[in-house]
Amino acid sequence: MDKIALILLAYLVAAILFILGLKGLTHPRSAVRGNLIGALGMLLAIVATLFAGELIDNPSGYWLIGIGLVIGSVIGGVLAVRVQMTAMPQMVALFNGFGGAASVLVAGAELAVFDLAKNAEKVAAGDPQALPGGFIVFTGLLAGLIGAVTFWGSLVAFAKLEEYQSFKKPIRYPAQQPINALLGVIVLGLLVAGVMNPEIGWIYWLVVVVASVLGFTLVNPIGGADMPVVIALLNSYSGLAAAATGFVLNNSVLIIAGSLVGASGVILTQIMCKAMNRSLAHVLFGVLEASEGSATADEVYGGRVKATSADEVAMLFDTARSVVIVPGYGMAVAQAQHAVRDLYNVLESKGIDVEFAIHPVAGRMPGHMNVLLAEAEIPYEKLKEMDEINPSFPQVDVVLVIGANDVVNPVARTDPSSPIAGMPILDVDKAKTVVVVKRSLSPGFAGIPNPLFAADNCLMYFADGKKAVLDLVVAAKQ
């Protein structure tokens, strides 16, 4: 078997491992194995690429790769140990952004040394691996465009998720949408100019500059409650940028890997949009924030909020046959998932049927709550998706909401002027009794008050999420 056939076989095996890895990631029980399979596929792809390249005749290239590998491994190891689960959405945003930046730099470097005349000779000679020069230049420009939008858009998303003061609310300026449209037209014009004049290298970097501005202006107006959709979309963008770079490098495994990431990101984005009853166009061009006509917190709560304690909630559990726990971002912040598992075990030991209601966009990224509860070894069959559990809420004795807000806000059903109007929610307000664990009456990411907190069947347990659940465990054991 010759060298080229061996490399192509390695790429095929790597692609199969990528697909098997993605399949494993669809379920918490197989997620670790799926991650390892995907990593093995990437290792195989990297080794095959190094073997296929020209570095074998230039040992200094391996030194540079080794240095980069050591630096990246140290940074990755530190982040893996130090970054908390609550910061995973921010980390995903950064990963997406760095993937886009890598595509920009790699595609730019390849185009800088691309020889149109030599490539034309290969095409004319019938080289099966040679692609038309115009196509290579076009995909390179596309990689620069998508990669730059991904990088800067991901940085803005990171700043919003991290709740930096300057980015908590969108930066306002006149004619936002017309400016975005103008930038889009300019980028398209530059793409055409780049393909028509492939020898002019600075056009690529001009595309990158304009796309960088577009990445900021596209993500800047998007409200916090839409962040899970944005993260999924940016993940798709990073994959598409990598796939485009694969065409520039004429590397089949990069095309396959990028296409898998891009396709899975698009599918996840569609799922998130459906879960929020929003179109992708609304997310990209709409603004999710409190309208001027929204009720104020004083109007909503106005002396109607009833506080409770761990002992009172434990008494409710004693008379309950069914309990549903609704996790939210507050549970993640308090790192209360293991305490929640202890509470689940105590209630189950008393013969109480306990289930977990999972909203698709609870937390700051898709699957955030699933990951936390899987980490705490909650049985996966106890995790019920919104559509599955909503019809059963009227028969539930006690619903315990831990740090969730917007995903249980009934305003989504009742107020057409609300920024979350039409968004499907968990119908916890229909249960017999609702207990909400929160530090205060502060609003959720959408920035609006929640009438559930003042409902007749709702009790507010004001405390840190972890401490509150631990106190409930002690009280429930007595």
C-alpha cells in the first residue's frame, strides 16, 4: 500500500471515529466513551496529516509543532482543572471563537503562498487531488469570512455570558440593522472581487476586517435569554469555517470534521429555536429585553410573596406522593447538583416519586442541566423533557424550583408584549404547590419579574441554592 492510500485510509478511519464519537455524545452514559473515541479519531487524523505533509524533510517544523502542543496542553490542562461547570457556556463560546480564529489564520497563510500557475498545471495534468484555483480562493475567502464572524461574535457572547457590565445590555447606536445589511453587502462584494482577482492578497484581509465588525454587530443586540441559541449557532459557524479551510488545504478529514460540527450545530440551533418558539431570523435580528410596557417588580409582587423555611417544605414532602425538581442556572451557580442528588435519594427512600423537569434552554447553553445532573449521577430516566412532563404538572403535589426563572415564568403565556411572549415554559404554576429556591426576587436573564413568585400556590425559599437544598435534606430526614 502506497503512502497516499495509507493516509486516505487513516482519514477514513478517523472520520468513522468522529461519527461514532458524536453518536456516543447523544447520551450521558456513553458521553465519556464518545469523547474518547472522538479524541482518538483526531489523534489519528493529526498523525496522518503530519505524515502526509512536507515537514518530514524539515525537522524544524516538528519542533514548532511540539512547542505549540506543549503550550496548548498546559493551557488546556489548567482550564480543565480550574474552570467550574457554571462557566462551561463561556468556555464553549471561547472554544468556538478560537476555532474560527484558527480557520482565519490557516486559510490566510495558505492563500499567501498559494501558486495559481502551479495549481493550474496540476489541474491541466489531470491530478485527481488538484482543485480549481478559483474554487480554492473562494473557499479561502469564505473561511476568513465565517471564521472572523465566529471569533468576534463568540467574544461578544462570552462577555454577555460572563455578565461584563459593558455587555449586560446591548450597545445601542442608530440604524443597527441597516448597518448590518450594508456590511453584508460589502462582504459579498469583496468575495466577488477576491475571486475575480485572486492575485490580490490584501482582499482576503479586508474581508476578515469587515467580517470582524459584522461579528460584533450581529451578536451585540441579541438578548441574554437567546444565548443558548447563539452558542449553538456559533458552534455551527466554527465547523463551517473549518470545512472551508479543509478545501483550501485539500484535506479531506478537515472537511469531514468541519461538516459534522457545522451540521450538528445547525440541527441543535433548530432544536433550540423550536424550544423557544422563535425563528432563527428573530434571534439574529431581534432584541430580547423588557419592553417599556412590562409590569414592574413592585406591581407584580406587591406584598403577595410568601416566604417559607426548610422545615415547612419538609412537611410538604411528608404529605406528597409526587415531587418534580426543576433545575436552573441558580443551581449551577451554587454547585448544588450533588446536594440535589442527596435530596432525591432521601425522598425516593420515603416512597415519593421524584422526577426532574428539564427545559431545553435552562442554564446558559443547550444541555447545561443535563450535564450537571449526570455529573451528580442522577438516573437519566428521571430526567424528563418539557413536552413530556408538562401534561403531568396538574397532578404533581410539590414542584421544587432551584434557581430557574425565565423558563417557569407564566408571562410567556399571558402577556403578548413580554420579551419572552410565546416561549414554551415548564407549566409549574399548574402544580398543587410550588416552592422556589432563590437568593432574592431578582429577575432572570430576560430582565422581567416573574408573577409565579406571587402566586397563591407558590412559596419562596430565600437562600443560597446549595445551602437551601442541604437544609432540606436534613429536615426531610427527621
